[in-house]
Amino acid sequence: MRTKIVSIEDISPSQVVQWNRWACPNGKLISPYLRFEFAETVARARPDVRVAVIETAGKTIGFFPHHRAHGGIVRPIGAPMSDYQGIIAADPSVIDPKPVVRAAGGSALVFDNWHGPLEPLDAHNADTSGSHVADIGTDGADFLEARRALHKDHFKKTARRTRAAERDFGPVRVTLGDPEGSAFRALSTWKQNQYRDTGKLNVFGIDWVQTVLTDLRRREGQEFSGLTAALWFGDRLAAVEFGLVAGDIYHSWFPAYDPELSRYSPGLLLLHGLFEQAPARGIRRVDLGTGGDHYKKHYASHAVPLGQGRVLSPGLAALGIRTWELAEQTVEHVPGKIGALPGRLRRRWAQVSAFQPQLAPRLASFAGSIAL
């Protein structure tokens, strides 16, 4: 096996076709995040995007879009913001990722939403979760009716909240598309307030993230694009979600709502409106992402396994990761906040490092997030 590391501009039109064909086994797209267009969009916002072109016997057998190794750590394209990551190939299980990571200049591959078999990765601390997918078909109302028959109590509560919102504010409606960008601006404000209040990293405050989202938003209506969905209570904006669309899939990405309206469960009401209108947009599947099993179980038809973990080879990056793990294990039985501190610091540093490849903004973001 031979691996070449190239820039996104070096991928030929025929390779783009092959890439996207592999992202659609049996003609069915796995996820918009695995399309070439997603890697291309991120590359326009970040200069450190590279593609590993994997060959055997002179024939290309796979692509791995990633960010150039920083501190010896290689991360999949868009990570940790990308909800699907992995090697795009006809059969990813035959590709050993360790030489790919070494060719990319790293000794560690860190991933959090890996699509594909984990066993061949020889991954350390690997864990698996599921991305919940709703197969809505060609009629959103029929889909909701079928789910209502399975989860009557949940849907009764949702109907009561809809009636309460209509009583207090006026008609409840959902709009798809945001040509003026006003709903997206509200989403950005709500998300940044949410990050501040919960002490999480302000993802929306990172320049390249805003560039990617703005690029995707401006594509609305194209075959691969972002899509803004907005929930209205009368004339009041109640909730907004920005997702990714390609083929017949919509992937839920960034939801937020007016905190003053939380008792109406605006996020769920927005989701119902999205289900109803999606088929008219050619959307047959809605990927709700990982987590949130307590409500996603009411809509999910199946779950796509995704892995979290890392692949380590001899090197300073792997040594640093193992050192942090040892520190966590040493103090994990210490009661109170001290026992949890090394793990908390490691997770936050890893998150900030992924979003901020340059040292100065990385240190600033890390200090700010820990201060919160």
C-alpha cells in the first residue's frame, strides 16, 4: 500500500466522481460529511486540509481527508465538528490507517465519529455510539402518524405544547430556507449564549467555523448545501436549526431555541415541521446525530454505528496522549473536583486544539473556556 498526501486542489475531476461514488455504496449516500464537497468547503476556510490518496498496485483504493498533523496528531476533516469521519473507499476495512497517519506526518489519529469497522484500526479506548436516522420516505405526515402509533404518550405531549403555543402566540409554522440570513443570525446568537452559559467552547466564535457555515448557508437550494429551518410562534421566532443536505439526506447539525420559550419544547416542534416538509425538498432521510436517545428514539428508524477513539503509533504525540491517560488513572479515585480535573483538562485541550490549529489562538481559547 502506498499513500500520497496532496492538497484538495490536486484531486482530479475523475477522482471526485470516484470519491462520491464510494460515499454512496449501492447508490445510497451514507452522509453529507463523507462527500468531497464537504472536504472542499472546509479546505476553503482552513489552509491545513490535506487528502491522503491511498493506492495499491498503482490503483487508487481510498481517500482520507484530514487536517495536517499538529503536534503529531492527525484529525479527520472538520473534526470534531464533522459528525461522520473516516476513510472513503470501496472497502475501508482493507486499509491499515497507521501507515496513512505516518504518511500524514503524525503518530496519532484522533477521531470521534468514525464510520467504518473499528477492529482493523487497532484503536485505543475505542467506543461506539449510534447516529439516529429517521427514514421518513415520501410523506412526512405518514411517517409521523406511524411513529405516533408507536409512541402515543410522547406525541400527545407534543400536541399539547403545540396547542399551548398557538393559544399564547398564534399559529405554529416551520419555514425551510433563510435567504436573508436573519434566522441564522438568531441561531448564532442563541448558540453563543448557550456556550457561554454552559461553559463550553464557543464554536461559533471561531473564524473558520463561521466561514464554513456561511459558505454552506449561501448554497441553500443546491444539491449539496446547508439548510436553515425556523420555527415561528405567530410572528415570534422560537427555534432555528442549521443542517447539512446532500442527496436525499438532511443531517441535523446546530439547533437552538429562544430560552424564554423552553416550556413549549420548540426544538421538537421544529423537528416535526421539518419531517412534514422534507419530502417536498427531496429529503427522504433525516439524520438526527448521536446522543439524545431520550427523545430521538421516538423518531429513529435505525442507528448508524460511529466510533470514538484513537490510533497510536510510536511518537511524541502518542506518548503525550498516554501520559495524560496515566495522569487521569492516577487521580480518578480522588474524590471531588480534583479527581476529575485531568480528564476535564485533556478533553478541553483536545477540543480546542482541533478547532484552533495555531498555538496563540489555541491558548487564548483554552484559557477562556477553562475560566468559564
